[in-house]
Amino acid sequence: MKVSTYKVPSTKSIRLKDYPTSEGKKEENDHIREHIIPDLVTQMKDLHHRLHAEEKHGILVVLQAMDAAGKDEAISYIFSNLSAQGLKTTTLSKPTDEEMKQDYLRRIQVGLPDRGQIGILNRSHYEEVIAPRIHNTLEDGNIPDHADKRSIWKLRYRQINDYEKYLYENGIHIVKFFFHMSKDEQKDRLLERMKNREKHWEFSFSDIEEREYWDDYQKVFEEMLNHTSTSYCPWYVLPADDEWHSRRLVTEIMIELMEKLDPKYPTYTGEDLKRLKKEIKKLENE
């Protein structure tokens, strides 16, 4: 599948409404889950194992979306198949009082992967250019002297791009997934959670409250994508109404990235190789 179709270009502006929330793949859910995903996961596991062994590159995965769009499921059904030793998952919730005293990018540092790891941010630093803007909650103390409540967002976009470039230049590659869901699909998913007692734990009344700001969120998402999809840290817009199709795309995009990194298992060379052969013979002759 041509995953570049879903990549937000860094050279021109996009309209979010031009990206479909569905490609009519719902009826293929069973086929994708049973016959496509397993082989893709196997490929990804092999690449991740090599990435972990090599310890040369790290990958930071950013998951961003409205509630019920599929972020948690991508972690459960796709990333949970990877080796736990090389996987790090961080969920960012509302900033604490202590975090509000810090620069806004500091709190994501706990979720950054080491080289050899894949780190997943379920919600991320992008919350800092979304939620405070929707609800007008940015405090004066968080606005630098050379900015104001209108210019702060473009300033933060630039700072985020600079920070992500810094990570990229130091061996941490960032791939960002935006789960693009329709309002009708969210309605169906929320109702399912609300009516099914076994899914009540997945529901929060804040999901309904945030839904009231749907149009505002779409505008902010579009601006975020246009200002922060770069050649080195791109955004991908996924048709999130198609659950398993979206998970397939996540897996294929991760495979494509790791294939470009081409991680290799470390091997012995030189004197170490000579010693290795010597120790092999020693053990074999015991």
C-alpha cells in the first residue's frame, strides 16, 4: 500500500476535510485482522528486534486524535506485540500544578525512547497547542515577554519543530499519527461505550463535553498539521473510521521507517572475533 498518500506534505498547506475519515474498508475488518495484520506484525517485530539490538536509532511515535478515535487500540493490537524491553509507552494527561511551572516541552522527556527503543506518546506535546487554545486556559505566566495570546501558537509550532529536529539529529526519529475520525463515527463509538457495562471503563463524561467543541478542534488540528509536518518528522492522517485499515497503515508506516533505518545485529570483528572463535572451541572441547 502506498503510505505516502497519507503523509501531510511539508511544502504546502492541506485542508483536513480533503482527507477521508473512511475509505470503505470496514467490511474488510475481519480479513485485515486475520490475514494481513499478522504478517505485518511479524515483519515489524523482526525490525524492532534488530533496532533494539543495534542501539543506534530510537523511534518516537506520536498518537493524536479526538476521543474514541483508536489511539489506545493501536497500542493494544499493534505495538503490544513488540518486545517489552524495547518498548516504552507514555500517556500524557492534564498537566499537574508542578508541571505547569515548567516549560511546556519538559514533561514529554520522560516518554522519550533510548536508542534501540520505540517510545509511544498517547497524546503528546501537541496537547500544548490544542487544549489550551480550545478552552482559552493559557496562563500569562506561560506566555514569553516577546509574545501574546495571538502569536504564542505560531511560536510554539516553531519551537516544537526545532525540538523535534534536535531529536532527529541525535538519532531519535519521530513519526506522528493523526486519527481522523468523523463525528458520526465518534457518536457510535461513544454510545457503544456508554451502553455496554463492560466498556464503561473506557468512557469519560469529558468525552461528551469535548465533543461540543468538535468544529473548533478540527480547525486547530488542521493548523497544527500544516505547521508541524516536516520532512524529518511527518504527520500521517489516518482514515480512523476504518479501524483495522488504520491499524494496518500504522504497521506499514512503521515498517517503512525501520526499513530505511536498516538496523543490523551487532557482530564481532577483529580481535574480538578471534577470541570468540577460541572460546567456542574451548566450550566445545569441555
